[in-house]
Amino acid sequence: MNDTQKPPKRTAGRASGRFTDEERAAMRDRAQELKATARGPRAGKADGEGDVLAKIAEMPDADRVMAERLHAIIKASVPALAPRTWYGMPAYAKDGNVICFFQSAHKFKTRYATLGFSDKANLDDGAMWPTAFALTELTAADEARIAALVQQAVS
């Protein structure tokens, strides 16, 4: 090393670019989901609803209540959507493609839960449209809007 070069700095604690514990857990969940799918069609079609309900049951009370309500809204709005887990989160798929998912506030330590839509969702509205919605509570108006969004997403 010459006089103008400096040795690389060592950082204490979490270096940027590393994944959080929550992110690593989500990746492990996704790897397990992919392994189950790779085992064959029967293994991939495991009890998706049971898996989703189990994930919901693990959530803290506030997120659990919201996730249970969302599950009921989505199933009632579009019964053709198949419940499944996706990165360890409750998700709903059409023809094997995730259309929408629920992310607990607790999972990634955020101040709100999220209802998200994948690129497979038909929510296009011009050149720009939302693909995720922050949820702090569910009112009757919110529930109606969610039902309409999910119906549009699969149209």
C-alpha cells in the first residue's frame, strides 16, 4: 500500500447491504415454499389455506385481526384466488401467480401493515398506479375498496 492509499474501513455493527433478521427469515420461508413446489404437483398443492391461517395465527393481535378480516374479504370477493404463503406472508394466487399479499407491520417492524399487489395484478391506471397500501385499521369503506381492488386485480 502506498502513502495515498488507505486501508478499508471496518464498521462496527450492521454493515449496509446486509439483510435484517426479518428479511433472512422471509427468504428462508420462500426457500421452503419453493422446495415444497419442486417436490412435485401434490407437494406444491399442500393445504394453502391452512398454511395461510397458521401464519395469521402467529401474528400479534392487531395484525392478526386485520389479516383475518382481509382473508375473509379476499375469499368472499374472489373465491377463485387460492390462498398460499409467499415469503412467509399470507398471499392469494391465480393460476399459480401471486396477485396480492398481506405484510404484517410486526414482520418488518414498520408502523403499518401492508396490502400489496404483484405485477400480475390488473391495476394499471395510466402510466402510474399504486401497488401497495398502508393499513392501520379497516373501516367498512376500506373493506369495500379492498374488495373492489382485488376484483379488479384478477379481471
